[in-house]
Amino acid sequence: MRTAAGPRVTPALVGSAGVGSARVTGAPKAGPASSFPHIPGSWRSWLWLAVPLLFVAVFFAYPLAQIGAQSFQDKYGAGVGLANWQYELSSAAVQKATAATLKIAALSTLGALLLGTFIALALSFVPFRGAGLVTRLIETVVSFPSFLIPLAFSILYGRTGVVNSVLGQLAPGLPALNFVNDVPGVVLAEVAFYTPFVVRPLLAVFSQLPRELLDVAGSLGSGPLAIVRTVILPAGLPALAASAGLTFLLTMNEFGIILFTGAKNVMTLPMLIYTRSIVTFDMPSAAVIACIQVALSLGVYCLYRWTYKKLSGANHAAPR
Amino acid sequence: MLSTMKKSRRAAPAAGHPTPAAAVEPENAVELRDVSVSYGTTVALSGLSLAVARGETVALLGPSGSGKSTALKAIAGFERPSSGRVLLDGVDVTDASPARRGIGVVVQQYALFPHMRVDANVAYGLKARRMPKAEIAARVKAMLEMVGMEGHAHKLPRQLSGGQQQRVAIARALAIRPQVLLLDEPLSALDASLRAEMLLELQALRAELPDIAMVYVTHDQSEALTLADRIAVMRNARLEEIGTAEQLYSRPAGAFTAKFLGGASLLPAISTTVVPDGGAMGSVLAGAHRMKAVAPFAVNPGGRVLVAVRPHAWKLAAGSPAAAAGWAGDGAGDGYTVNSLPGRVESVQWRGAGHRLQVDLIGLSERVTVDLPAMSAVPAPGDLVVLTVEPQHAVLVPAGEL
């Protein structure tokens, strides 16, 4: 069969998939359908990729490579081999900062997961007036800069904050609240800021959960808590894992919240990089720690991808 | 055996006659007393009273939005009635949670727990009831054997076909040994051949569970006619009519039931005789045509009625074209045989087992559906024909709103 334009169309394909998807043989190279680069490996494809690739190379890959290179140099640009790495990896400050980073990220992630899951469950399954407004408010938090939370914490709960002033007047004998400028303050601020990152994906998953599943579980004898445990949370597990991975990554790299809490004894890897690069101008040392930070982030990301794939994969089964 | 069972079921009290809750062994497994369900200003179910005896299957039949699924949810406890009471075995459970009602529920999309294997799905209700593990394993095995799914115990729901998932859903619902089984359009997600197969299996299952009361929600009349001892026809959130399949099919009390159950053609007519009591033969004038039909209710001369005729009850009169030509002139005819109506064939559909005609009646401005059996002569579109119907196959229904 011949089309009006003349190319030969494989008849079997016309019947099943329509003319639009028919295989055309002997078609001229010119014309609207063939003028755009659809052929894999064509130089035109690479031309389209060139601009974004150039951007990534100039503004991401090159600076990253520079950091990597600097970690093997001294202050004057002379190569020192692995000396910087050996020194920093054995340094107590770096080890403590790594431990503090992981500890704060883990606690913040756990807190955000617990609070976020509870909020998402309440918003999805406990109907109350204003649930929509609460959801919008929670989403709004994501658009705030992260340092607003510790700033608000300082105003409210700081040593000279509102709560301490009131407590001081009501009960002068009570010791003042003093958690904002320490690990608990950082963790609470991160929990407050990153909880919406858990709530949002869970709300999306819960809204897709068929109501019949919950009804049937109820008719089979399960109470609300058992339904949450056996039906709702397993359905939300991939979203929970994704949220946990994302929150852990973000809290591990968090800088603004810690800076604004003014917690001098909370030294995480980003804070250490800041101190070494901006305060003491020890760029090689900062470069080594930055590389450690990048390695940690990539490791966590890989772990998150693996977990997510495993949980949302086609063959996983819950215990009997 | 089946007929004996149906006989005993028919002895169940009629709908709307509540059984005293104090009775030791109440006859009704399910009873709805004037139950209404509203969502804001929208009434989803209005004043439904219905009783289902132990061992009885009642089908709630109606179009979308008729309130049938809402009624089922009210029984299961998924919806709280805005008024009225729900009783199970004579006990008022209106305020009880679904978990406390002990009802088996099978829904349209099966609602198998996707992260659990087949055996875990069936065991779910037993675990919720804290049954000993050994008993759970035995019960799950028995249930899966009952529905022929014992070979699939370790699969996930997504690895099963629709029919297999439906079997698992039934096994899961029956595993808790409920006294009431609610089925909400359980076959509607299946393709035609699988639906027919599952219908047979449900029929067999029904025979194996003589003591369970079943409420079966469907919009498919063939499912209702096959499975139900009684059919409750629902419309606009209300119960339109309830009765045995035979009663509703042969002697529908309303125009909606006649149309919805069996797709009867309804011809407007005026009574010309007195029928003091239901059941006698009445004479009517449909347009200019004299007709005789069963009158299940009292009729007076001049009363407006509808003549309901099922598609398969129409016959083509012998020598139709010539006979119809005689009618076609003025549309009134000149005293031809009673229950003979001339018409022009509008369309012909071949349906495998026979042909379906749409015929525009001459002088009545009505289009009727005619099912011709296989091997019969089939007229062409545009042909003039004369349709006849045996008086006992035509039934009068009140001229109500359709």
C-alpha cells in the first residue's frame, strides 16, 4: 500500500498500530517527519546535549574536580600526595564532626519520620475541619529558608527568649530552658523544617490507598491501630523510605540551621568545612573534608536507591 | 434440594416486618429498619426497610446511584446511618464498628492486601481474632481448597488473574465464618466469559453455605436472577420493589421494575374493563389497538396503565408484511386480532443466539424491542411487520414515572 506521499508502509503494522506508528520504508530523508534528529548517535543529538553538558562541566564538574585536586595539594598549590587525607582522617576533629553529622541527621530523620507519619495519618484518615488548611500550612514551611526555624526557636525558647522570660516571672526558682544552642535545639529545628518532606509524599500515597482496603480490614476484625500497622503503613513503606533517604541526605548537609542556632559545640562536617575554608583559610583541609562529605552523601544516596528499589519492587512480600 | 431450600427461604418474613430483638433465635440474619444515609444534603439511601433470613440470598439491583451499595455499607458498618436501625441476628449493631459485626465482605475490586501473599490475606481476619496459629493454618488451607486456590497460597495478589483474586477475596471473607456475607458487585471487574464462570461458582458456593445470609449488590439483572432468592429493586436511593425473581420478572408491580428487570417495552394504554382484584385478565386500548394483559392490581375503565411486554414475548405474525400493509394506511386498523400491533422495523441486530429488532409501532409512537429466536425468519430494516403477544405474557403496570 502506498500513502499519498509515496513511502511504503508495512501493511501488518497499519492494521494493528495505525498509520502513525507504521514502519515506513524507503521514505525520503527530507520532510517534516525526518528533519528532526531521531536517529540515535546522530551528531545533532549531541549538539542538543552540548549546552546543558557545558553548564554542568563549568559550574559543577570543574569546581568539584578542583576541590578534589586541592585535597592533594598544600596551601601553595604544591602536590603532597595523600598527606592531607592521612592527617584529616586521623584527626579527632574530623572524626567527631563525622559522628556528630551522622548522629544529628539520624535523630532528625527519625523525628521527622515519626512526626510526619503521625501528621499524614491524621490528615488523611481522621476527618476534621481545616485539614486542608493544615496541609497547605505544612507545605508552606518547605518554601521558607531553613534558618527561619532556629531564629524562631531562639526568639521563643532561647536563654533570653519569650518562654524563659515568662517562666522567670512565674517561677523564678526554675532553671531556664537551655536547649536551643545545643544538639537538641538543632535536632528539633531540623525536625520542624524537614517534617513536611515526609508528610507530602505520604499524603500522596495515602490519598491513593483504596478505601475498600481499610473497610475490608475493618470488617475482618481489625481495629484502627491494627489497620494502620497492617494495611496503611505497608502501603506507605516505599514513600517512607524515600522520605527517610531524602531527609537524611538533606539534614546531613544542613548548614543554615546549625549556623543560626549558634550552637558552638555542635560541629558537623559542613560547619567544619566552613570553619576551615572561611575562618582559617585552610583550603586543602576544607577540600579533604568536603570530599568526605560528598562521599558520605553519595553513599547514603546509593543506600536510599537500593532500599527504595527493594521496597517498591515487584517481588517483595510481607511476612506471613 | 435447591428448590426445597428456596421454598423454605420464601417462608421468610416479608421486608419491613421487624423481628423482635428479644427472640432467642431470630429468623432474620440481617434487618434494616427505615435506614437512611445522607452526605450533607445528598440523600444516598432513603428509609430502607429490608429483612434477610438465614440462608437467604437477597440481591440489591439497581442502576448507579440507586443506593444499593450504600445499603450494603450500612449493613457492614462502613457508613453510619443518619437515621434508622441495623440489626444482625436480632441485635442492634447500628453503632457497632465493622470489626464487631463479624460480616464477610467481598468488594468489586477484591481489595486484597497487595503486600501480603494469598495465604496471609486469607489468614488476616483470623489473626485479627487472635486465633491460635495451628488453627489458622488449617482454616486457611480449608478455605483455599474450597475456592480451588490451594496451589496459589504463596503468590502475591498481583500475580493472580481477576477471577483468582475474586476467589481469594471470597475465601478471606468466609474464613472468619460469618453469618452474613455481603458481595458488592463482585463480578463487575471481570470479563464476560470469566463472569459467567464465576457466576456458576458462586451458585455452587451458595449451595455449600446453606446457613449464611447473603446480600448481593449488582446492576446486572442476570446475576440477580441467577443467584438471588429475592430481588430488591432500588432506584433513586429508595427501595422500589422486592420479591422473588419470578414475581418481579413475570408480574412487576411498577414500570421501573418492568423496564429495568428484563427490559420490557411499556405501551401506554387505557383500561376498558373492570378488574376488581389482581390476577385477572384486563382489556385495554393501546392507541387504537385492543389488547388483553394480566392485571396484577385492580383496574377501572378509563384508568391509565402501561402494558409491559418482554422482548422475547413478542412474535412476528405469519404473513406480516401483507397484514401490516392493511394497518399502515390510517394506523388504526379495522378490528384486527387482539394483541396484534403493526410496526415498521427500524433496526436489526444479530446477537449470536438470535436477532434483536427495534420496531416503531404504527399509530402508537412507541418503539419496542423484539427478540427473535435463532433460525426464525428475520425481516429487514424498513419492513412492515405485525407483532403479536400472548395475553398471559403481557402484564399491566401502573402508569408511573419511569
